[in-house]
Amino acid sequence: MSQTLVTPGARTPQDAADAAARTLQAASRRRALITGGGFLAVGAYALWAFGLGTEGGTDAVFGMTVTGSGPKVGDLEVGARATAIAMSVVCMAAGVARVVLDASKLWRRLTTSVFVAAFVVAFLCWAVAGKQMSFAGALQNTMLAATPLILGALGGVVGERSGVVNIAIEGQFLFGAFAAALVASITDSLWAGLVAGAVAGGLVGALLAVFAVRYMVEQVVLGVVINLLVAGMTGFLYSQLLRPHGDKYNNPGVFQNHAVPGLSEIPVLGPVLLDVNAIVYLMYVLVAVVHFGLFHTRWGLRARAVGEHPTAADTVGIRVRRTRYLNVSGAGCIAGIGGAFLTIGTVGTFSKDMASGAGYIALAAVIFGRWRPLGAVAAALLFGFSKALATSLQTVQTPIPSEVLQMLPYVVTIFAVAGLVGRVRPPAAANKPYEKA
Amino acid sequence: MSHTPEEGGEPVAPRDTEAPEVPEAPEAASAAPPPKRSYGKAVVDAVVTGNSAVVTTLAILLALVVGGILMILSNQEVLDKYAYFFDDPGDALSASWHQVRDAYVALFKGSIVDPGTFDSNYAPYILNPISETVTQATPLIFGGLSVSVAFRAGLFNIGAQGQLIAGAIVAAWAGFQFALPTGLHLVVVVVGGLLGGAVYAGLAGVLKARFGAHEVIVTIMLNYIAVFFLSWLLTTGTFRQPNQPQPLGKPMHDTAVLPRLFGDELRVNLGIVLALAAVLLYWWLLNRSVLGFELRAVGANPDAARTTGMSVSRAQIVAMAFAGAMAGMIGVSQVAGPYNAGHQLTQTIDAGLGFTAITVALLGRTKPLGVVFAALLFGALQAGGSRMQASAQVSIDIVTVIQAVIVLCVAAPALVRTIFRLKGAHKGGEGSLVAKETAGAEAV
């Protein structure tokens, strides 16, 4: 940024300021051009690949009834080719709109959302043409995949906003999942398991905090090593105790779903969002609490101050290290609940390395969501949706391999951090240990 | 920094460029020079204040203790004895002791030497544990170098996982696709592995240098992309071995396999020679070449390097490509080495080595010899771990725990000093090598 502020030829400060503003504006114009052009290109590709280049005459059938709960809804049948063409045109229109119209924040978000939604619909019409896919089922799977991601990403946001990079989300998931399964099996109480999961995640968070804050170990490396430690420990205990004595130690059961009366009767989204288990409801609460807390409370202001400019925070009397210890441990608790969801929220047993990289996706969601709780939630939902789609389309036998779909979140994240989807800026003091002068 | 004499050789600023390979006891003496000191006193001082060799030793000790505790906690029979601990404490304690002793004795027998084989008077039996240790250390040396070279240039290579898969894919393809004479075929396979890894990591380097994309995130993402790409390849006709229920790759030709060095009974193979050659290359690159100087300068202070006219982006791309090439060699040794009997791609070809590589680099303090010793230690743990699992019924996962604890302690020497009540325990983090080794750390 320093180049934009020192503009050659500026005579007065006013000139310099104007020039700087112009440079900034030019940069944002350029970004709008690149993004809009990208939308246009992808839309044009979709138009050919999903629409014009395909055989017409088949319908794509989307099942809209959530199995097991909620009201019955008729299947949605659409002409595959026509819909794909229409949606591709919408994609291209979003690109044109991005280039032509002003680049206000609201407008950027709107065009991006429209683009993504239209592209997904166009793609699905092509993939499901002549076949049937349960769309409601995909949404349900999205929630299953996204719930731990959201919780992990919330933990990541809190940690990084306080100035500690949290690569150890994976470890917090694993230990949370392990402790939840073990404790719920021993005590025969799912709630005890949930608490244990949170505490376990918090312990991993505290370990991270102690090494990062007190011993100032490089945080990225530290996170990776902690993940290895937890993976080794849970894997070891699993092989030695949980697998041979599964009935005693690895038989926790699963939280049952509870429907919200009335609201869960809303077609499709009702049962998907409001006929879920306790951990998902807890997740809703935590999203709201973290978002409100981070931006509207004294705690949040302090956390962000410590993460952006610890020296300034220290000067006004905020205890930097203490804040980081508490926040990173608390963030670990949240991620630990996400881990508990993996065992006592869905499958009901612990298995070795069961987080299988979800922690790293949660980290990607943190970045993709630009270190904001709601952004991270949106990113986690997107990642969850692409995973659910991969699963659904695998059973439908689509023209493209499911592995490609599973790669998608990772590819998108690379584009995001490369600045092609918009600039991302981490908290200024993340990964910078604070030493009192 | 003068108050941490034992760390005096660690890079803080440009002094990095003159850093001796292994800054240990002599450094401790020189940084705070008392007029005359006996050798014995120097040793005592080193132990009491805890220099890096001492810290490493204590870290290993601590890790073994943690491992022992886990073994006791996880053994149902031993736990049952603790149920009546107050009636008969001896029973529980002796059971615990036997459990831990059996495990570590097996670990030793499996990795160094098993006295039971002396009677056979047959060299391959006696040398087998050492051969296994070296064999297991081979990919770890490559991995340690991969992570180290990136570290020195101020980059974190968390992507050895993906790069080794990329290298393994190309190497395996070169191995089954062509029919070439012995020797030449192996060269083609090795070059393929090097290039596969280098290009894949170079991608991360370019994204970093051109677009400022943080290499940690990019390499993590590339890891998963590689995993899914591999599992897709294993569904295609080009790669998949036909008539197999599992997705396995086609086996490589015999001419493409790394030859064993001392007959068929010992698994130690040409890979270790290549690994040591790579160590030499790494030493030469860092300490004798202009390019290596630039890498270290960029790692120590990118802004200063830029000011002196060095190309930061070039250094970053080169460092990542070199790191990827080394990781690609892990892939080569995985498919063409003795670890997989069929010499074919599998979905678990990476064996988690990409992450172990990071711990090797940290334990070896990114120094050439350090990486070799760290790899040998972890190789020994791995080799002994297999034996431990077989004969003492202790899951090999304990090895990962031991490795991680060692590295955590080494990364935070102040913690080790506190635990063992060594002097200088209250100096906060200034002794932690990792924080300093990577002065250009960025947020993720």
C-alpha cells in the first residue's frame, strides 16, 4: 500500500490525497474488471458445457422431501438444457453487472451470491439431466458436514482475531471427538460427553496458547506438531483401548433430533435447519454469541485490539497475554464441540483420524470468510455443500468424477488467498508473539 | 541475545550467514568468556544451563516418559490392577513397569540391535534392525531437507504431503509406462519424481511470489487436491491395475525399482545414498552458493534482501521448487523403495510422511547434519515401533506421540529448562529456535 500513498508529482497534501484516492479507485476498478471478467468467462463456459453443447430433451429431477421428517413436498422437475442455459446467462449477467455498475459492498456481495447460486444450478441441471437427485438430502448432508466446520471456524476466528494462528483446529476436533465418545460411553450421558469434548478442545487450545504465548514457538509449526501429537495420542488410545473394548469405551450413542414446533414444518428448509440435534442448536447460539461478542462487546473489542496492535492494547491497560490465553483456550472449547459433533452428533463412534482434514477446511473457511464469524459460517456452508454434492452425485453417476467435486473447496480457497476473489487481510498481529518491551 | 549464550549461533539478523553448522558447547563458552575454564566445568555449565544438545536429550527422555505413561493408561490389564492399588500397590507398579520395559526393549531390539540374534552368526539377522532404521530414515531425510530449505528462505512448507504424492505419481508412471534398460530407467524415475514434486511446490511458490498467497494455506490446500487427484487417477485406465478389487496402481517394472545395497535380506537400498547426496547438495547450496546465500538472506529479512537488489520472488520460487523436489524424492522412495512390495501407487502412499518431515526439520534445526540425525532417530523409532507393536502389543501410534513431544520440547527449550530446574528457566521464549529461525513469520 505504501506505493499508493507516495505519488510522484503531488504538490500539496490535498493533491497527494486526491492522487492516492484515485490510485485506490483504479485498483478497485481493476479488481471489479478481473472478477467480472472471470464471472463472464465462467458463465460463458457454463453456457457451452452445460447448455448449448449438450443434448436437449431430458429433465433433471430434484427430490425436495426431507426423509423422515417435515412435510411432503413434490419433486422439482425442470428441463435440463433450458434451465442450464438460462442460469448460465444469469452468471454472465452477474459478471457484466459487476463490471458496469458501481462496486459498493452490498452490490459485490449480491452479484457474487447470484453468480455462485446460478452456476451451481446450471451445473446441477447438467449433472442430473435424465436422472434424479435428492436435493433436500444434499441440504441435510450439508448441515452434517458444515456443523463441525462452522464450530471449528468460529474457534479459528476467535483465536486469530486475538493474535494466535490456530492450525490446531484439526487437533481440537480429534481430541474433542475422542473425549466426547469416551466420556459419554463411560458415564452413559451424552451431555457429559459434550462437556468433555469442549474441555478436551479447550485443553488443546490451552496447549497451543501456552506454547505460542509463553514460549513463543512459531505458531504455524506449533499447530502442525500439536495436530500430530493429538492424532498420535487418540490413535494410540483408540488402538489400545477403544477398539478392543468397544462396548465399554466407544459406545456413546447419538443426540436425537428435536423439531422446533411449527417452524420445522416449513417446506425443505424447515426440517433441514430446525429438526436437528442439540449440538446444531448450540452451534446456532455460538454463531450469534461470537458474532455479537466480537463486534459489540468490550470482550470483543479487547480481543481484536490484542490481535491487531498488542502494544497499543497493552498501553491502555489490556493484559495481552492473559487475553490471548483465555481466548485461545475458549476458541479450543468451541472447536472441541465441533469435534464432539463428529462422534456423539452423527456417527456415534470414534475412529482413528476421523477428523480427516476437516480442521484444515475449517481453517480455510476462516480465511475465506475473512476472519469474520458470519463470513466463516458462509464459507463453511459452501464447503459443506460441495462435500454433500460430491456424495450425492457419486450415487447419481454423473459425467464428472466425484473427486473433482471434492477438490473444489480447496481450489476455491487457493483462488481466494491468491486474491483473485477479493483481497484478504489477516489480523495484523496474528502469529506475532507479544513481548513486553 | 547475549544472555542466551548457547543459542548464540542462531540466526537473528545478518549474522545468520556466518552461523556455524552446529552451535553448541564451544559457542557457550565464547559468548560469555570467562578467563580460563576447564573442560569439565564447561560440560557442567552446558548441562546446568541446558544447551541445545542437552535440551534435545532431555526432550527425548521426557517424550519416552510421556509414552510410558500413555502405555500404562491404555493397558486394560494394568488398569485393572490399579483398581486395588491401595491393597497391593506392588502388583500395579510392577505390571506398569513390565509393560513399559517390554515395550522399550522391543523398540531397542527393533531399531538398533537384538542380542538374541548374535547366536545365529548370520550378518543379515544381526544387521537387520540397523538396516530397518536406515531404511525408515531415508524418506525422512528427504522430507527434513524439503521443509528445511523452505524454512531457510522464510517459507513454511506444510505441503510435503501433496508434493510427495505428485512426485510418486510421476515416478510411478515413468516406472510402469516405459521399458528402459536398467540404470537409465531408474534415472528417469528419479528425475520424474524430482520434477513432479518441484512443479507442484513451485506452483505454491509462484502463487506466493506473484500474488502474495500465503504458502501455508496454499500448500495445505494442495495437499488435499493431490490426495483427491491421486484417488481419481486410481480410477482411470492409465493408472489403475486391472482386475483388482481395490484401487491400486499398475506395478513398476523391475528396472525402475531402487536396488538393495546389501543383498535381498536387508531392505536398505540405494535411496539412502541418494538421500545423503541430497544432504551434501543442501549443505553446498546453503553454505557455498550464491543462490543459497540469497535464500537465507530472503529468509532472514526479505526487505533488506530486496534493498540489496536480490529478487525475493525468485528466491521464494526456487526455494519452494527445491523443497518440492526433495519431497518428490520421498514419493520416489515410497513407490520404488521396499516399503511397498508391489511398487505401485496406493491411496496411502504418503504414509503421513509429509507431516513427519516437519518434525524432522525442526528437530534437526534445519541444519544438514541435524536433519540426518533427526531422521535417523525418527527412523529408529519407526523401525522399533513395528517390532514393539508385534512383540509387546503396543500400537505403533505411540511413536507419533513420542516424536511430537520431542519436537514440542525442542521448540520450547525454556519449558525443558523449567521442568529440569536448569538455569535460565525464566527467560521466556528467546531460546525457542523456531520463533527465531523464521523471523519473517506472517499471519495465516
